Amino acid sequence: MADTNVKPDKVVEIPLSTVEIPVGPQHPAVHEPILIKVYAEGEQVVRAEAHTGYNHRGIEKLAEKKSFYQDIFLCGRVCGICNSVHADCYVRALERILDKDPPPRAKYLRTLVMELERLHSHMLVLAVTAEIVGFDTLFMHMMRDRELIMKAKEIVTGNRVLADYIMVGGVRRDLNSEKVDKLKKILSKVEPAIKHYQKVYEEDVTLRKRLVGVGVISPAEVTTHGLLGPVARASNIPTDARFHDAYDAYAEVPFRVITRKECDCWGRSMVRFEESFVSIEICRYILNHLPQGEAVPDERRLPRRFPEGEAFTTVEAPRGELTYYVMSKGGISPYRVKIRTPSYNNIINTVPFYVGHTIADVPTILASYDPCISCMERAVIVDLRRGGRRVVSLRDLARGVA
Amino acid sequence: MGALPLLKEVLKNIFRRPATIEYPKVETPVEPDARGRQYADLNKCVGCSLCMIECPPKAIRMEKIPEGYEVPKRNARRMYPVIDYLKCIYCYRCVTVCPTRAYVTTSEYRLATSVATTSRELSLSTLKKAAQKSSGG
């Protein structure tokens, strides 16, 4: 804006207009492709749009062509970080169609793997948040200690990342006392490390300046926009499928739902830190109270053909409530597999909340939602036959009407 | 100041050995039962193709066992599974569905090779070579 007190002939007038800045699709905040198109006036964001579709792989359609059992491994590959929760949700849907209940030991082991996954997922996003803020040292340290949990996952499942652990009627590997001891040692190393990083997050001036009061979402907005997971819990909305649905061993394992009242990026980080401690507590409880009995089903004796039926299951992924709808018309392949991931709501519905912040805050806010692009890429609305695009309102998209 | 405890650790790290595993010099520690390269033991395999049918990424093909090997009688069709390691996702579905538990599992993760991209040689090496007389049949 031109200063009116200065003489006009000495001032170079720069016309203030809206500038369109693409944030992404290459590395907008996380290593996954999404384009946040930001319209800025000066430094301030006046409008934002989310453009998706860079990572669409047609998994739902592929799931209809493969058999029920092949889909367990396919669903695990929807998202690398939360692969066990995807597999668990799908397998529980299959078990509901088959009217089969896994043994208690298997339920406990499933819960253990999912909690380890939550732990490393939360550590990853907290590390990435620190990196975006510019605190690369913290990022490196957190990623170093995250390796311990990856090792724990390898001990339980046989692989660092892709677990392929959950099977209809149980799990695919059992734990022995030697492995239990190893896991307990790892947990005792990880807990003080995370406490240390939480202290850094709480006290560091740079992190506080960049995170406190940024990306505020009021509890009312969380409800109207259908936000899930830590994003909702940081705005004091106690939504947690582990608590409401009490699937697997969550009905028997004591745990608490973490909520914060900050409503901003910092509050979301704190929710993740505190949830990490809850996860460690759950893991410890499971390792100490593991029921005896069989956990591994003989995969050669599982029924190949499924009866007619449908099932809708939910699971609390590290990013929020994940739901699967599986429909069987009999035979060896599902008729329909519908996946709704929490990132879908959390990324697309939070677009209005960038407005009013500076451009530098955009990646910070995006990272605070813990976006998982590969999870959410499953709704491309392009009409090839008519050669046009359909414009769908955000509300319809979020409801899944479109 | 929150950075202060971190600063202490940073200063300590200057004198520590690197946390990164220096891979070619030092081997990455892997659990003995980690899911690595697997192949079929042809002394147990009956050539039923179940692993091929169940394989999620369709990485397994059934092939005819070449002449010159002593094949067990129960594998009458002389078929055996060949895994394409470039397609394999190491989910071990083939290992668990095998009716004769014929698969040999290893924790071998170093698969970057220009030679053994399939399990053909590993599987055939489990069979004895036939004596010259019977090799014609």
C-alpha cells in the first residue's frame, strides 16, 4: 500500500494483486504429492484450494478383481505407514462376513502391532513438523529413535514397515518370551527419548513461535467439517474409534483418550506426544497380560469361498477413524470394497483454515494434519466419456455423496 | 530454553560414532526370522500350483522341471514354482498356503543382483542330478 504521507513522485507504486502460489505437488510438506494452491495478497493467504489425484492407484477396483485373501495384502499397501490398521479393518470385515471371531491372544497381538504403528507414525509426523519449522537437528534425532520402533515391528511381524501380519482368524506369527523381553527393552529405551522430545517441543522458542496459535480450528468447526483423529482431539473433541468401537483387545486394555484445548498446530503435536505415551502403556500392558492359547490359524484350512454378506468396520488409524465397507455376493472375490480414510476428511475439509495465515505457515499447518496422500487418493471425478469435469462441492465430497 | 538439552546431546554426538549403519562395510542387523528371499524345496513340492493361485502380486509361475533331475514321484507333472523376485512382495503367502510346507525361508534381504532375479536356480539346486542313464527319460 502506498503511504499517503510520502510525496507521490518519490514512491514507486507496486500494484497489490492476488498472487497464485502452488505449494506442491512436489514435497508440499511431506514426501507425498498434493497441490495446495494458495492465493496470497502480500504474505497473507486469502484463498486456498486442494488439488489431488497425483497418487491415484485404483486400489478399490483392483480389490474387486483379486480374491478375498489377496486383498488383505493389497489393503495393507494402501498406505505404508498405517498398513496394519488397513489390514486389520479389512480382515475384521471378512471375519464379520464369515461370522468368525479370532482367539483372544490374536486380538492382543493385533492391538500390539497397531499400537507400535501408531507410535512410529506419530514420531514421524512430529519429526517432520520440526523439519518444516527449520529444526533439522530435532528431526534427525527423532528419526534415529524411531528406528527402535521399526526394529520392534520387525521382531513382531518379520518386516520393518509392511507387516502383512493380520490374517482371517488370527495373526500370522506368534511371540515367544525372548521376543517379549526384547520388545520390553525397546519400549524402555523409547519412552525417555519421547519424553525428552516433548520437553523440547514444549520449551523451544522457535517451535512455539511457529506452532502456537497457527492453524486454529475451533471445536465447532471440527464438528461441522467432519475432522477426525488427533486434529479433532486437539480441539477438545474426544473422538476415538478405539474407545467407541472397542474392537480387538481395546475392550480389555485400559487406556485413555487424549484431548487438548489448544486447537492449534502445537496442540496437535502435544496430542500426538501424549498418545505416544498411551501407546507405550498399551504395549506394556499387552506384553505383560498376553493370553495363552493359539493365535496363528492354519491358512490352508481357511474357507476359500465366502458367503453372501456385507460388513462395515472401523478402526482408529494414527490419523483418525478409518472405515472399510466390504460386500460379498458369494464366491472368491469381493463385490465391493469401499475405503474411507481419515486423511481424506482432514486434508480436503481443512482448506478454509489456511486463510489469514502467512505463506510460510501453509506447510506447517498441512503437516500438523498428518496428511497421508496415498491413503486418500481414491476419488477422481473426471468424466472421460463426456470429456468434462464434474464440480463437486466440498461438503458432498466429504460426505462421500459424489 | 528447550534447545539446551538438545544442544548437550548434539555436542555429545560430535564425539560419538555415527548412528547410521555404514552398510557395505557393516552388515545391517536383521532378525533371523525376518521375511527375506524364499524358494521352493523341490524334494517336498508336489507341483499343485496353489502358491501361484494365491500369490497377491502374481509373482509365481509354474514351470516344467528340466530334464536331468531326479524328481520325486509325487510330483507327477514335474512342475515347480518359479518366483520373480522383482515382483514378489515378500508377504510369505506362498509359504503359509503350501500344503506340503515346501518353501525354504531365509532372512536374505540383499536382493540387488543382476543374476538371480528368479528362484529358478535356488529351487533346482535342491534336487539331485539324475544319473546319466535315466537322464534321457
